[in-house]
Amino acid sequence: MRKRAAARQSDVLTVLKGSDRPMTAYQILECLQVKEPNIAAPTVYRTLSALTVQGQAHKLESIKAFVPCRCEHSESVPVLAICERCGTVEEHDGSGLLPELSALTDRTAFQAERHIVEIHGRCSGCTA
């Protein structure tokens, strides 16, 4: 029997929240296949797409992986600091960036659909 979208989203979020590192869609798929061997990659991709649109997960474009959203971003910009050494991701509230980003795109009438900032470097545990 097929799961409803809400149940599938809950399953994927549980996997994401259980990881201390970003996960690719295929890593998520492997975790879900333990209990549900017939689940396919397109199902996971559709679910991740829905979760990112809803703001419950973030896609890290630079590393093609996903993390659960840990902040409220209705009128903000998620700033994701990605450690190049250990792979952890810290999520920060970039509220102050939204007016500046809007001013940049307004100059060319670009219509932003979502804002997300990725910063690569080293976390405090890896710089010591």
C-alpha cells in the first residue's frame, strides 16, 4: 500500500533530523529502504522537493545534499555555514540580509522565488 505524502514527508524528515551531516537523496533512500525495500528514488526526490518548497528542509546546492530546517524563515534568509572538514552545517537567521538581497535583485527586476545563502569554511571544532 502506498503511503500518503504527509507520512512520506515525516519519514524523510525523521531520517534527516537523525543525521548530524547533510544527506544526499540516495543516502536518504538507503535509510528508508531498511523498512520499505520497494521505495524508489523518484519518491524520495518528490518528497524532498515538497519539503524544500514548504521550508521544512534545505537543499545545499553546492554539495547536492539536504538538511532539515532548524529555524523559522518566513521573512528571512537561511544562512547555512558548511564545514569543509567535518561536514557539519550550522543554520543561521539571515533576516538582516533580506533587504540587501532584495535591493540587489530589484535593480534588474529579477523576481526571487527563494533566498538561501551557503558559506563554506571550517567550524569552530575544526579550526582549533
